[in-house]
Amino acid sequence: GGTYVWYPSGSFLYNTVSAAQREAAVSEELVKDIRATGLVSYRYETAQGLATKVLHVYDMELPRNWRPFNGNGEIDGFTLMKIPDMLNDMRNHPENWKPNSMIVNIDLAMRRGYITPDDPDYLELAHSLRVSEPHLDLEHYIGHMRDGR
């Protein structure tokens, strides 16, 4: 993994497009059709205690013949995998996957119907894609929605 730079003045979409262009040399033409599909979150332990990470998820359709190029030298390589093969690899070789990559790809597999409610682990997986904070001040968020913020 590389160092990620989040620009305070940029939006989540801007940061996503910027990362795609830097890390995989995705052209401006291809990123114009990128779309937000939701978010996933997880908790992990740090020296200061538990931290929560929220990942905004975007999808982008790519032409069949398109191949990524290591744009900034931070990526070891790219492997094109079919979703069932990817799921199998994550099950059998989790050490090859970063946890944040796994959670985003599980979300993708669920949205595309490769993991369905008929799968025995579906409910546990669906629940684990989003962690909840101990306290959510709904009045605060409702006020922001009313104010257009």
C-alpha cells in the first residue's frame, strides 16, 4: 500500500478519481462514468485504542480490453479476476488481501449477486460491512438535513 493524500478542498469523488488516475493510470475519459454505490466501514486496533474507518465505495465500468498501468510505482501489480475466483482466493488465501480491499470486494460481490441471502454467511457478512458507533445523535443529523448541510 502507498501513502494516500486526501485534499481537504476536494470531495470524496475528487479523491477517488485522483487515486484511480495516480495508482492505475485511469484516463479522464474512463473516470467520467464513476458512480458512488455506498460505503463500508470497519474497526481496527491502534496504539490509541479502537479506530473506525469509513470507505466510500465507487463503481466504474471498464472496457474489456483495458488494463491498468502502475501510474505512481506504489502498486506491486494488478491481477484481473472473475468475482467467483476472487471470492475463492479471499477464502483460501486471506493473507494476500488487505482487510480494506476484502471488505470492498465483499460489498461488490453482494451488490452483484455473487453472495446472496441463500449463502450461510450472508447475514453475518452483510452486518459486518458496516460498524455502528456506540451513540448516534439523530437529532444532530436531522438538523443538518433540514438545513441542507
